[in-house]
Amino acid sequence: MKVGSPQTEIDRLCQEFEAWGLSPEAIIGKHKVVIGLVGETASLNEEQIEENSEWIEQVLRVERPYKRASREFRHGEAGEVWVSTPDGDVPFGESHPIVVVAGPCSVENEAMIIETAQRVKAAGAKFLRGGAYKPRTSPYAFQGHGESALDLLAAAREASGLGIITEVMDTADVEKVGEVADVLQVGARNMHNFALLKKVGAQPKPVLLKRGMSATIDEWLMAAEYVLAAGNPNVILCERGIRTFDRSHARNTLDLAVLPVLRSLTHLPIMIDPSHGTGRWEFVPAMAKAAIAGGTDSLMIEVHPNPAKALSDGPQSLNPERFDGLMQELAVIGNAVNRWPKSAMAIA
């Protein structure tokens, strides 16, 4: 729609498109409004749509199989996801400061999770990550404390003011995880769990969608499309490393090339997880810095008070002191690309 299009005209057009059997979705951007038309549009041509109003500026057909996730769906405009936290609303997106998410792989006990939350908050993190339910390769590995760990995350949220990001593994758990989490995470192993994608798409909390271990970018975006198509427009994509032929130096291969590729394909915000992406804490700082330089919107970094005694993923976790130092180093690069939060500048 043209800049300044009246709301009455937008509403009228949406009603008319509904009468055609389409599902119109009005997307409110910073400078203009885009109406996405979803449904049987193959027989429609651009001129047929343009004739309906003098306020229509351009009609663009989205050719990619992922419609709502496509950058074309917003006529090239970047998307953003706002998340409510105890300390206020936090935006994710390419026009906003980088958001740092930090915390342990698993919630182990109350003292540990509250200490970690307070330490990462003091260093500049906006969200606490911590697993209540943990999908593990081995059935004998620690699987997380489950529902009781959600109460511990709630206590950490209360004590620190941080937002909470935690994984949901089962459709039956979506509601109770959503009562505590500010962002529901769908992990790499569940990226193709279509029933779960539909379920988190039908609830109101934002969704963090991690890339599958061997998933192509198109498959990843189609998984995001499941969430969007179910009605939830707030999806953040997280690259966490993929499985390649070379496993000699790290746990996974962190694909930082997704940053420019995704930026050209989708309007969704992007997060990089260098902890899972490498599997070794000593590699995390370099990859986190590279991600900021490459244009990430967010970072997820594992932090544990005592990594040597962590019940899961200790080798890839920074201790709080190393995390403090890393945040100071990241501030230098973040300020250079004009993406570092102003409130965190004093850390550097």
C-alpha cells in the first residue's frame, strides 16, 4: 500500500479479498502497510488486484514455497519480534541492538540457576536460557528435571528480571512451558516435528526455531512457515551448527554464511549459537565476534558457574568470569557496527 493509506481503505480491501476466498494479512511496517494474500492466487494477475484501489502501490507475487517467511512477503522490509520481559519489552531484528541470551544447557538446581541468571544479567544479557526438558542422543544421559525445573526458571526470572527462553519437546507440554517461558524454543532435533510446530504456532508466545543438524536453509524456512501459517508471526531463527564430514576440531560446523543468505531470503530475525556451533568454549569467543561482524541480531551463549561439573554440555560452556570478559570484547565490535545496546556500552 502507498504511504499514508487510510485504515478504512485497508479494511475495505481485506474484506473484498476475503470475499474472493483469500486470507488477507495486514502487516504493519515502519513506513508502509503490506497486505499478504494467502490462498489460491494462481489464477489472479497483478492488474486484477491493482484495479481495486488507487492506494495500492505495487503487487508482488511471492514465488518461494515459504510464503509468510519470505522477505518478499513484506516487500523487502525487515521484520522484528518484540518479547515482553520483567525489565520491559526487548526487540529482535536487524534494525535493533544485538540481544544476548546466556545461561546453562540444563537447569540443575535453584542456587545454580539464580546465580547464573544474576551474573549474566550483570554482564549485559537480556535473556536466560536453560533447559528443563533436554533431548539427548543417549537415553542414559541427563534429560533435565522436567516440570520442576520450570519452577526454578520462574524463580530465576523473578530474581534477575531476565526473560526466559527454554525448550519445549512435546505438544503436551506447550501450555505449561508457555506459562514460564517468554520465548518457546523448538530445538534442532524437533525442527521437523510438524505437530509441535503447529502447536507452538497456535499459541501467542514468540518461538525460537533452531536449525536441524542436517537441514538445508529451505527446509529450515519451511519449518518456520509451519509456525507462521498456524497464526504466530513471531519467529526467531537460530543457527546452532550443522553436521558435516569434518568432526575433528569441533562438535558441529557453525554455518555463519546463513547470515547474508537468510537476510536475502527472509524477514525473520536471526540468532547465532556459537556454543553448540563449536562444542568447545575456547572457540566460542571468535565465532561470537564473527557473528556480530556478519550481521547477527542475537547471540546465544552457554554459561555455567562450574563447567567442569555441569550435568550437560560443560565443555562448551563459559564460566561467568570468561563471559564477563567476552561481553567486553563483543561490545567493541558491536559498537563498531552500531548494533550494541547503549545500556551495555559502559561494560566495555
